[in-house]
Amino acid sequence: MSRNPDRPLSPHLMHWKWGPHMLVSILHRMAGVGLAVVGGLLLAWWLLSAASGEAAYESFLDWFTVDSGAINIIGVIFCVGLTWAFFQHLFNGLRHFVLDMGAGYELKTNRRWALIVVWGAILATAGLWVWLLWPALVNISAGEF
């Protein structure tokens, strides 16, 4: 079979104009893999350490907390990162659900919803962590530790 030289070849990615819909597509895949791999391994580690006794569970907690029981920087990175991945994957999954019904394919609508997914995941993550840490934030602002 020979190729018709008058017919153009499919352009490479470098020829496409980058847009938010491309970003959320890549972030959706990254968030799904992150939730499955990192979240799954952390869940398995937590369950195994809890089932293996107090010493194993203390070893697990030592990775993510300081001596006072507060979360350390490693715990913050994992917890906030997994929370963001959850919301990013959730909101983009809902966006895809609407797209599967045949709605939202107009360029402006698709761009708007892609941006809403990105900012919604960031705001939902920030909102959840502010809500979770609110008692500690109030105590710190009152001078109590």
C-alpha cells in the first residue's frame, strides 16, 4: 500500500497548541498512578505495621511524625500530595463523565472546565487541610502550643 503524498501526515506534539485540556489529561494519569502506587504502598505499609504490633507501628509513625506527634515535612508532602491527587483525579473523572455524555466538547467550555478542574483540586486540597488543621492554627495564633 502506498501513501498518497497529497495527504498530510499527522503532526507531532510540537505542532499542537498547548492547552489546559492537555494538562488535565496528563495530570489525570499522573494522579491515578500516584494514588495507585504511592497510596497503595502507604496503605499496605500502614496496615502491615498496624497488624505487626506496637513496635512496627511506631516505626511507621516515625517516618511521618516528629516526637511530639505532629506531622513532619515528609508526612506533609505525602499527605498533601495524595490529597491533591485524589481531588485532581476525582474532578477530572467527573469532567470525563460529562464528556462521555456528549457535553462540553465546545472549545471554550472544554477549556473552562479544564481550568476549573485544576483550580478546584488546588482549592479543595487547601480547604481540606485548613479544615483539618484549624484547631492547631487557632492554638498557635493564641500562643498555645
